[in-house]
Amino acid sequence: MDRMHILFLSAMPLHPAGLGGAEVNAHLLMSALQPYGPVFEAHGAYSPETLDSICRHLDRIGIQGQLVEGMGAAPSLGYDFGYPVRLHHAADMPEAARSALEGRAWDAVFIQARGWPELCALSRAAGRFTVLFIHDLLSPEEFAPPALDRVDLLVANSEFTRRVLENTFRHPAALCYPLIPQPARPAPSPPADRPFITFVNPLGIKGRDLFFAMARELLDLEFLVVMNWGVSDLTRQVLERYPNVTLMPRQEDMDRVWERTRLLLVPSICEEAFGRVAPEAQGHGIPVLASRVGGLPEAVGRGGLLIDEFRNPEAWVRAIAAVLTDPDLYARLSERARIHAGRFEPGRAAAGFWDDLLAGLNRMAVNGLT
């Protein structure tokens, strides 16, 4: 095959304008696949109220963005992030995707989950090999089985997600775990000497109420809570009343969090598709306590403890005490955490997906569809 050209489409902003886990993973995947030879072009969408903040963010991190004429009345924002990126007004995204699809005979089209039915339909109508990435199982009603006929390669981010997709929709799925880079800089202190037990994104489905109970029970320990999108003012006000809780705003550089974290809590009560935050912390030698639910057992591996009675705050209190009062146990979990995080190193995690992509393209060629 000559040099492959791949179009990436998302109904969300793309990294670094978009800071969510799926957006970060998309960039890491495209970057990790470039040594295999493909050329990428990426298109995403922005909402009108976010354009100014996106431009300021890009300028702050030294990326030159350029506003150009869009598909409608609103402008598009272009920048280079190792490959060309164009963000379009959300209302213009279908027409922008159609235009991009017609601009080149793409070998494959990668599509993020949100907004995918319409984007997949456009890709398939153009006769392109269509790859759909599923990162979130919280809204399964979005995944209409008839629409999956428009997908050539369905990609899950965990074995748990793959089983759900295959059992629910009888559609085979490939596996591409999230890509987790190794720490960008050496930590200033060993994990056991760091001050905080950390909880990221205090939403109800992420175990906020369980955390409230833990913090009340363990007043002699220091907790760090990292805020995220969608956290209510009431949640913030409640957290501010705890004398042993420190709040941090959403962080672009999560190393600032991990360098202060001794233990990570992931008390989700929903079936997480994976749980990227766990191996991110583990790369810094941080053991993880997580609910035994969804894809979290894969995300944690042997680098932490899984809580079977995860809806019981006392089970969490006992697990925290067990890890923090036993230096030998902590040291074992910390070492296992680093080893487990290496499983998601970008080059390693992308290699298997690349093989699946080539196999799918070869099947398409054999069937006479290219």
C-alpha cells in the first residue's frame, strides 16, 4: 500500500483545544501511528461560546491558530499540531465533514463516538473505510444497532467495553487501550512521601457521596479534590467545608496533581468504560483504590486494590487504612503500579490497533470494495 491518508472526524474540539480524555487519546494515537507512515488530517467542532477561550488557550501554549472562512456564517479555526487541524462551528460540522471527505480519496476515516451516526453515514456514503472509536458507555441509547452497519471497524477502549458492544449489538470490535505517556518529568519526592489522597472529578456517578463519607471518617488524613467540567456550585460549597480537603481547579498539566498524590481514589458507581485516570497516576508510582466495576479492573490491574463493596464507605475506609499503614504493601503496590502503567505506553498500545486496521483494509480490498 502507498502512503496511507487518514481523515479524523470528531463532533468535539480536538487536542490541545479539547482537554478531555478522548481528545487527548485521539492526539496520542495519531502521533503514535505516524512512524508507520500514515498522513493525518483532523476536523472537529466547537460551540460558539467556547471559540474565544479556545483561541486564548492555543495562544497561551504557543500554538498559532488562524481564523478562516467557515462553511457557514461562523469562522473555522485552523492550527498545526503535528498534523493539520480544523475546528468548525458545531452547526457547520456535517457540511465541513462532507467537504473534507470529498477533498481526497482517504484510505480510512477515524470517527470519535460523540456525534458519530451522522459522521459515519457521510463517510460510508463516500465509500471510505470507516473506523469508529467508543470511549463512553454512559449513553448506550446513542448506539442504534442499524447505524453500526455503517462501520467497518468498531474500536473499544477496554475488554469490558468490547464485550458490551459485541453482546449488545452483535458487532465485532477491535481493542485499543487508552494511550498513557510516561511522566514528563521526574517527581520531586517518592510516592509514599507525598501529602494527599486524591479524588478527580467529584460528580455523583464518580462516587462523590462516597468521598464525602470517607473524608468525614478520616479527618486525620489530607485529601486533594481536582475539579472538572460539570461539578456543581453546591458540590464545591460542600467540599469547602471539610477542613481536610484541598480543592484544585481542572488541570491542563496533571503531573502537578500526581506529584502531590500518595494514593488515588476512583470510587465510581457507574460502569466506567475504562478509567484513564488510574494508569495516569500509576505511571508516577501511585497505587489506586477503585470500584470493581466496568473497565476499572483493567485500568488498575495489580497496581492497586479493587473494592468489591464499592457502595459501602466503610469498605473504602478500611482499604485506605490497610494501604497507608502497611509500608510493605504500599511499596509492592507502588512498584506494580509503575509496571502496569507501562502496558499503556503509546507505541505499545498503538501497535495492536495498527495491525487490526491493516487487516480490515486488506479484507476490504479482497472483497473488491476499494
